[in-house]
Amino acid sequence: MKIQINQLGYTADMKKVALLRDELAEELQVFNQAGALVMTLPVDVKRTEIWGDLVAEVDFSALQEPGMYTLRCGAESSWPFPVGERPYQACLTALVDMFYYQRCGDDLDERAGVFAHPACHTGLARVYGTEEWREVNGGWHDAGDFGRYIVPAAKAAADLLLAWQWNPAAFEKPGLTPVLEETRYELEWMLKMQREDGGVYHKVSCARFCGMIMPHEEQEELIISPVSTTATGDFAACMAMASRYYAKIDTTFADRMLAAAKRAWDFLAVTEPILFRNPEGISTGGYGDRDDADERLWAHVELALTCGEEKYLTAAREAILRSDRCHAPLGWGDMRGYAAVEGLGLPGELGEICRRWVLEAADDLLTRINVYGITMTERLPWGSNMNISNDGMLFHQAWLLTGAEKYREAAWKQLHYLLGVNPVDTCYVSGFGTRPMARPHHRPSVALGVCQPGMLSGGACSGLADACAREHLQGQPAGKCFIDMHESYSTNEICVYWNSPMVALLAGLTK
């Protein structure tokens, strides 16, 4: 299709913009489900050259009557799409349910349908390089593989907590997993990964990735990789943050998390950076880092917010003042964005600095938006759809702070891109849209030959970082470096921390 629309549709009163690729007719026609012409709109003669195409924008916001519609321009048509009251609720439900499907160490019941399976990875795990064995059952499988990693777990949990903060009503619909209940499943596992001295083990996995099998079929030895200060910092921050959310629900659990956060913070206070690299013989996901300053910053901020004690406030103040400008990213590799967004609640000057960080970062992103509405053009990294969701979260937070429509419109553009307004004409969420991602790098989906619904694909990756991408995508411009094949893990894997920011973005926008 050469007419890109949000394949899940639109609400009646929202701004609606279609993108037309290549030289098309000068009029856009809107037809209803019965085939009747209901509207004709001029196509702007201006074209923007991007990713090998000439692209024009057409605003069809005047279309407000509920129903099913198709756009036509010359011989080209769009996919059919609805205009209705709540076009995104089913997608949000599925995006949250994905975390249940990713549960480790739990019997997935009939709710999981064909993806039900007995509890997996339930044995003791060996601490790397020792004969010490620990019980670390639970948590979510990180991605298309079955490893469990603290650093991305902290991001995913934080995103879901922010989603609930921004719009708790979105998670009170019939049939939707209670988001705090599901997040608790991950937090309970994270607590098991803390060592007695407060340090936190980086990950637990087998030594290498298994084949395309179901989770309970992986029977290799589980190995707990060594402590890192990045994992410990993220753990301290996430536990302190989560303790506030659960304080009114389960004070015992909240107190347990806060005590664990304090132990992790104390460990960091006397420990030089321990940056993780896979130890010899381990080849599963590394989630390494260049430094741990951002994780420590986030930990200082969350403990200062939760406890209000002078030692935490002093540490937060010193860390914030050392960072004269914050780009406020929300990725697992740089947690400064979480420090900034959460730090808005700090008193006085510290809260004002965090506010400035958020708005400066959002304004910087606005200068980089292309005709597709996203902030990346020349290079799209592995997991680019996570970056796009992250940007949407940041724009949403800037809108909450200012009420400026430019931020909210930018946040919507990120969502539209993910749901079909993109040059590969794909809804990147499995099971949704007319042309959804359907063959992800996800072991249960491959093993069963059925695509699990509600998963956000990693999306275009201009680095062509796997053999399948190099075979099929050589010479493609950055935005078209995507292929819906499970062999292409660099363009079509799934991850809990890619779903989580999209949950937050959808929840925020649909309030």
C-alpha cells in the first residue's frame, strides 16, 4: 500500500493525517464501508523525500462520523480503518497480557490458549564460578529467548508503573490483567536476585541460547551471572519506586522492597563500578554498559523521593548538579530519563532542574521529527521501536508539564508510526491491524507455528545485524530495514521492555 494510515483507526475528534508515497493523484477520496464517497480532500503538492520515496501528507481530520472507511488516491487505496470511540483498548489489553505469556516458573493456564505450558526453569540455579545454588524462580522471559536480566527488567517494571500512574482507569477494564499484579510478578523475582550484601546479580540464563523450543523444554543448567553495579543501581531505583505504588495495597511487600532498595544503595555507596561483560562460557544477552553513573543517579532520586532522608537527598542533589544537562533517554542503557521524570517530584531546585531536563529533551526531539513523525532518519538502531515508544513517553510527560499541544501531537505521531504509518506498511504489534507483524523471533511462536498476539516488534534496524537481514535488506534505506521473518532477530525480535513503553504511551494518550 502507498497510503499509510493507523491500521487500528482513530477516534472521532483526533487529528488524522495520512501519508501518501510517490507521485499520486492530487485528490484524496474517503469512502465508507458501503462504498459511498463521503469526502474529497486536496493533496498538498509538496513532497518530502525520505527513504527512497516522495511523501505527501493529507489531513483528513474532518472525518468524524463513526464507521469503517477507506482512503483512495488515484488507483491506490489504504487499508480499511475504523473511526470509533475506543479503537486502541484491545491492543492495550494484548500488550499487557504479553507479560503473562512471558512468565517464567509459572503454569500458564487456559488464559494463554495454545501458548499454555507447564512451569519452566524451576530448578536451582548455580552462581557462576562457584558451587553455590540459589532459587531464583519467577519473573518474565526477557525477549524471544528465555533469559531473565535485571537491567531491562527494571526498565519494563518502571514503564508499567508509570503507565498505571498516568492512567489507572485504563487498566480497570474487564478482562485486562491488573497491571500492578503483573508487575509484582517481576518484582518478586528481582528480589530473589539480590545477594546478602546488597549487590544484585546481573542475570540468570543458560550458558547459551536454546533452539526454537517451548520454555519448559529448555533443560540446560541455569547459571546466575555475577553482580554488577548497573544491575544493583537499577534494582535500588526500581524497588524504591515500586514501594510507593504498593504501599497502600500491601504494606509488607512495599516495606520489603524498600529495605532491599536501601541495601542495594548501601552496597553502591562502598563499591566502585562493576560493569558487566559476559563471563567466559556465557553467550546469552549481556546488557553491558560503559558506566553506571545514570543508574546511580536514578537510585539516588528514587530513594530521596521515597524516604525523604537527608543522606538520599544529598546524594540526589550532588548527582543532579553534576549533570548540568540531561538528554533524558528512557532506554535500558541510560536511565537518566527515569531520574528526570521521577525527579519532578523532588523539592525546590532539584525538581525544577528535572523539569528543565524533560522539556529540553522533548524540545530537542521535536527538532528531529521527520515526515513520518519519528525522530530517527539516517540511522535506526536495533530495537528502534523501543526508542520510538520511549520518545512518545517523553513527549507525553512534556505535555503533562506544559499542556502544549505540540508535545501531545508528537506523542501521537510515535503511536501512529508503530500502528501503520511507516514505510513498510506494517502494524508492528502482532495480531493487530490489517497487516500485522506475524513471524517474530520468539521461540514459542516459532515452536508452535502460531504468532503470539500483543507483541511489539523491534522494527527497522539499519545496521543489518543478522544474516537474514543482510541477505534480504542490503541496499534498503534505513526506515525500510525490516523483514517479518523470525530469523531476523535484529529487526523482528520482541522484548518485555519494548512492550512496556508502548503500554505507557497508549495508556497516557488514551486517558
